[in-house]
Amino acid sequence: MRDKVCLITGGNSGIGKAAAIQLAQLGIKVIIGCRNEERGSAALKEIKDKSKNEHVELLLIDLSSQTSIKKAVNAFKSKHKVLDILIHNAADFDISRKTPQFSKEDVETVWATNHIGPVLLTELLMDELRQSEQGRIITVSSQGLIMHPFLKVDLEDPELRERKYSVEKAYYQSKLAQVMYTYWLSEKLKDTPVTVNCIRVTNVKIDIDRYPDISGVMKRMYSVKSRFSISPEKMAETYTYLATSPEVEHVTGKYFNEKRETVSSSNYSQNQDDIREVMGMTMKYIRV
Ligand SMILES: NC(=O)c1ccc[n+]([C@@H]2O[C@H](COP(=O)([O-])OP(=O)(O)OC[C@H]3O[C@@H](n4cnc5c(N)ncnc54)[C@H](OP(=O)(O)O)[C@@H]3O)[C@@H](O)[C@H]2O)c1
């Protein structure tokens, strides 16, 4: 039997790396999509060592850049004809950032990385996903959205160019857009074997050393928060479940928590008119 192939973005750190190890342990050919060669290579070695699976690959990809995504997809296609599992795990959430950053293509990086990048990457890999007997697309959102029940995607200014910037605002908006994208795409693919589900990631321990510029207050806050966090490995179990379990073979358009239960998202995120508007605006960014 052919080994299944999984591409997971942000596979060099945190939950993405933990999920890559679990999936490789199951004999899946895992490709970690990373933007930094040094961090990616170090993670590649660790994933191979821990999983005892040599079939792990590194794909260089910067999700904030459509040029980089296209280059990475071409590199993927030169080696693989089928993609069974695509996990959109990478996210830009630099908690020390005070002002917006813009990608090489002049798009605010949180919006570009967390929402536009995954939409383009899926679009470009759709033929390979459809070659799988049962392709699975997994998007990643955040439990923190519960604290913003009335949040909407700003159709006029999704990059927060005209409003006061905060990385938190940009982040939650991008994660809300990913939930809506999940519903939209699952509907589009409903007559195919390809499923699309979203994970509501809970409070998971982060590696605070990844943010050398954060203030002492923030550092203390995260240290307290980490006492109530679950491990990346525990959270990754939901990724692995959705990526591999026969139980969810025909489940699509759902939102899952860390206990593998389906949960519901805000009323706004489920409204068909709003979904259409958000995806209409999203598609104006996509340059296939
Ligand atoms: N931890 C939590 O409490 C929590 C809560 C809710 C949701 N989540 C979600 O869970 C997912 C995993 O988070 P985590 O806690 O494991 O965070 P993490 O350790 O910071 O991992 C984030 C990953 O995304 C990558 N990344 C960032 N920008 C990128 C870009 N432009 N192109 C390619 N890769 C990029 C990072 O690569 P570099 O190493 O190069 O930076 C890193 O590998 C994210 O989608 C996050 O939003 C986490």
C-alpha cells in the first residue's frame, strides 16, 4: 500500500512539530512546511529521530508570500502526485509586535499568513488532494474567539490599515476568517471525498523563548497562563485524530475542540451571507 502523504505548515515548532512526530510515527510521509531553513532542518532531524521514520521532508514556504507559496507548491508537485492530508497549522502571532508588518507583496502579515496563505495553498494543491482516495484538509483556529463573540471580519479593512493596529485584533480576525473558510470550502467540496474541518485550539503551552522582545510583564503573564495550558503533544492528538481516524472519514465542515468533540462557532461565522461576503473579499487577494 502507498504511504499516505501529509503536508503540515509550521511543523518546526509547538503543536505542528508534535503533530508531525505523531503522524510520522503512524508511518505517514510527513512534509513540514517551514519558512526558516535552519529551524526547519533542526525540526526535521528531531521528527525523524523521535518517530523513527526517515520519510519526513522539509518544504521551505513563507505563508505570508504568494510567490513563496507558488514556489513551494511547484517543489511539492515535482516529488508528489497525491496529497492525502493538508494541515494549515502555521500562524503569525508575534505577541511582542506593536506595529503592523507587511509582506513582500505589501499585505499585513497576520492576515496574509493566517488566512490568505492557507486559502491559496489549498487552491494550488486541490488536484493532488483530489487524487487521494479521501483527502483531508484541516484548518486551525483559536478558542480565544469565545472572548470575541460579536467579532466580524472587516470587509473594507481586513488588514487594519485604517484602524488602530493590535496584533491580537489582527490575529482573531484571521482565525475567524479561517472558520468561515472551512464552512465555505466544505460546502464547495461536498460532492467529493475531500473533507474540510477546523480545530479550535485551546490554551497550549508556548515556547516563550521564541519571543525575546516581549516585556517582563508579558513574560510573567505567559508564565502564569502556562500553568493552565495543555501540552503541544496533547493538542496535537486532535490533529492526528482528524488527519487519520476512520471515524471522521465522512465528517466535513465541523469545528473540533481538544477533546475531539464538535463545538459551535459564533452565529456570525455560520451565516451563509456573511461567509459569502468574507470569501468574496478573500478571493480578491488570491493571485493564482
Ligand atoms: N498555543 C496556543 O495557546 C494557541 C491557541 C490558539 C490557537 N493556536 C494556534 O495553533 C497553531 C500552532 O500554534 P503553536 O502554539 O504551536 O505556535 P508556534 O510554536 O509559535 O508555531 C507557529 C508556527 O508557525 C510558523 N510560522 C509563522 N509564520 C509563518 C510564515 N509566514 N510562514 C510559514 N510558517 C510560519 C512558525 O515558524 P517560525 O519558527 O519560523 O516562526 C512556527 O513553526 C497556530 O495556528 C496558532 O494560531 C495556538
